[in-house]
Amino acid sequence: MATTKTMLSAAASIAASAVIIRSMVQEFFPRKIRDQIFSSALSFFTRVSSSSKLTINVHEFRGNLPNEMYQAVQTYLSSKISPYTRCLQVAKQEDSKGLEVTMEVGETVVDLFEGTEFRWKLICKEKQKLVFNQRRKDSMTSMFETKFFVLSFHKKHKEKALYVYLPHILQHSKNIKQEEKRIRIYSGDYAKLQQGLIQGIWNGVNLDHPSTFDTLAMDPELKRSVKEDLERFVRRKAYYRRVGKAWKRGYLLYGPPGTGKSSLIAAIANFLKFDIYDLELTEIKSNSWLRQLLVGTANRSIIVIEDIDCTIDLLEKKEEDETKSRGRNKYHNEKVTLSGLLNFIDGLWSGCRDERIIIFTTNYKEMLDFALLRPGRMDMHIHMSYCSPSSFMTLLSNYHNVDNHTLKPEVERLLREVAATPAEVAEELMKSDDSDDAMRCLIKFLEGKKVEASEENKKDESMVVEGSQIEELKEGEVEAEKQEGMVVEGSEI
Ligand SMILES: Nc1ncnc2c1ncn2[C@@H]1O[C@H](COP(=O)(O)OP(=O)(O)OP(=O)(O)O)[C@@H](O)[C@H]1O
Ligand SMILES: [Mg+2]
């Protein structure tokens, strides 16, 4: 402390002397010599005043590649405006949610981190570069700008700066970016795969799907357990490593059309801020395409295969085994096979990305091969079902902003009796801006559906009677056939 004071007072007296010297030398020396005297005095002054300081430069580029640390500092500092800051830069990109605020060149930001003062300054320098002109076959110098942040702090905090503060900035900016992240949905560029290309095989657009866990009408207990499962999954990086499992999780969403399977996928993506890769299995010509697509996806993403029962031949496994045993390789070059898909989910290749979620949807779970469904492949099976009174309350709040509404006994009874999908109920709720009117529409719809269902039931019952007659007839025929067979058998014997 005492040393610092002495230094500062020395520096101050030097500065004062500099002013006196300046007026003297201005009288007697030419400009060039005057500048030299001043710059020597200034560098001496700077050396004395900053001898206790350490500076770290963070350049925008390292070689030709952008420096991740520079980008992190830029993001981090945009949230830190100190009293020293006089000027900021503001920008807005078409697909960004808000304004991008960054530091202007020459500005200073002072950040107090765990009681230590860290001072940042953004510098921009012009540099010369020798550029070779291909056409003229000669080289010429061209000027370019290079930017860097200068971080200065007391020398004694060197360890803290390098091993605590800078890593903290990296993590912090990662979190900010994650929060601001726009979710993208990718579809495969199958034409490129057809041409044998391996780069740019996914095309992405922003996914602005409004579905969230709050807007999703589903059993509250099931919703809570899905959210908890997702949260547990993303925080278990070390756990997965320790137990020797690839860091991935599979979900099977099953249920009738219009019960919210696709909406749940969007809600999961919004909840985790994960991008979605939508795989159209019918477009994929071979297992090797499937592998290439898998390698082309990023970490922290969701791979979705919708209507899995329609996109893969569920009987093929048996056929495939038979084909293999006959020594042919027919299926490998024609389409994705079930075993190719199983490999994709949990074979060696599946470990090539981290924090991966795989979601299959189907209307008919019972049609799926058990191999697809076992834990480790589809870890959680989520049944999306018809609208219950509790899930209806979510829809009512979504569509009519009505909370704490006590459900009319009539609606509650109808919802329990009638199998109406959330999509159907939502459609009725949209018919009027007035919640009472909409409710009337819904009651009418549910009653109509109830009548329809009871008529269907009656039809089914008569079908069952007819069916059982047919069955009996068949049995009679079979009995006759059996007797004939016995005769034949008997005659053979
Ligand atoms: N559980 C739900 N919660 C909120 N809205 C829902 C729900 N289910 C359906 N909807 C509404 O119905 C529309 C269709 O639902 P969605 O596409 O998610 O159903 P799905 O189960 O994927 O159907 P399919 O089996 O035909 O693909 C949604 O856009 C949404 O408006
Ligand atoms: Mg769907």
C-alpha cells in the first residue's frame, strides 16, 4: 500500500514536472525533438504508475480463426456497464430476439468480481498486411483493423484472473448465449446424400413453435415427471461418464392423432433450448446415409422420427435375418433396416454426440418391435391421451385466459364420458372469443360425439354378434375340415 502511494505521488510529481518542462521545451526545441521528449516522459510515467498492474490481451482472432475468448468477453461485457462507460454500440440482427449491446472501441468497463477490480478496454489498431495479387503476380501492402480487449488488474490477482475470472466469463457467456438461443429445426438434404456429399446435409430454419410445458394439456403428474426426467438428464454429464453410458435418452410418445405428441416435442425443445433434427426415414436410402446424418448433427439436440410405425417395415427384421442367413445383402443397399435403426439409437455411432435426445412418435405402440422399445433405446414411454378435465383446464387457460375456473359439472361429466382429443377441444374453444359461447360450442360438440360413439357402439355390438356367427360358422367349417382331414389322415394311416 505504502509503495503504491509513493509511486503515485512520484508519478504525480513527474506529471507536474512534465507540464513545466513542456512549457520550457516548447520555447527552445523543434517539434520533432519535442515529441520525442514527451513520448519518453510519458512511457516513463506509464511504467511507474502501472508497475503493479498486469495486462492480458484478448485478440479477436487467433490466426485465421475467431478467438472464442474474445467473443465470450464481448458477450459478458455487454451486460456490464460501469460508470466509466460513455459510449455503447447497439445492433439488431433479423433473427435475433432483442438488441445487441456491445462496447465501443476506446471504451472502458470496470468489473468488480468477487471483490477484485478488473478493468477492460477495447482497442482497435490498424495493421499492415502483405497481400499477394494473383492477377498482377505481385504483392502489395494493405491495411486492416485488428481489435483486442485489454484486461488490467493488480499483479497479485494473476492466478485468480487466469483460473477463476476468465473461465467464469466463458461459462457466463455460454449461459447467456444459451438463454438467447433461437431454436432451429433441421431436415435432411437427401439430394446431397444422393450425390455422395457429406457436408451441409442438414438444412435448418428457426423454429418459432409456441408450445411449452405450460401450454401443453396433459396429465399434470405425467407432465411433472417428464420435466424432471429432462432436467435430471441434462445435469448428469459426469454420471453418464461414470457409469459408462453414452449421454443420450430416448422417449417414445404414443397416442391417438391430435393428442399433442408433436406439441410435446416442441415443448421439450423450447424447455431445453435444443435444436431439432427431423428424420424422414422413408427418404433415407441406406443405413450408411443414416450414419452420415447422425454424424452431421450437433450436440445438445433432439433427433425426431415421427410416425415410426409407418416409416419402417416392422416385419423386416425377420426377413432381414433370413436374407442374411441366405448370404445376401439385399436390404443394406435399399433402405434403412430395423437393425440399422437400432444401431443408430444405441450402437457405437450413437455415442458420437453428447447430450442427445431421440424421440419416436407413433399412433400404434403395439405395432412396434420390442427391440425398439426396450430401456436404453426408448427409456421413457409417454402416453398422450384424450382430454381429461384437468388437461382441459390448461386449454381453457390457453385459449380464454381463464384461470381458477371451476369446471361446469356438465363439461366435466362429458369430458370423462367422451374420448375427445385436445386438438378437437382446442378447435371448439377457438370458435368464439367469449368463453361462455365457446363452452356452449364445446358442450354441443361433446354431446354430438357422445351420440356418435353410442351409435358406433351399437354397430360394433351387432358386428360382434355377426362376427361371432361367422366365427361359429368358421369353426363349423374347420370342424368339418378337421373331420375330413382325420379321414384323410386315417386313410393315410
Ligand atoms: N396436449 C395438447 N396440449 C395443447 N394443445 C394440443 C394438445 N394436443 C393437441 N393440441 C393442439 O392440436 C394441434 C395438433 O396437435 P399435435 O400435432 O401435437 O398432435 P399429434 O399427437 O402430434 O398428432 P399426430 O399423431 O396426428 O401427429 C396442436 O397444434 C395443438 O394446437
Ligand atoms: Mg404429430
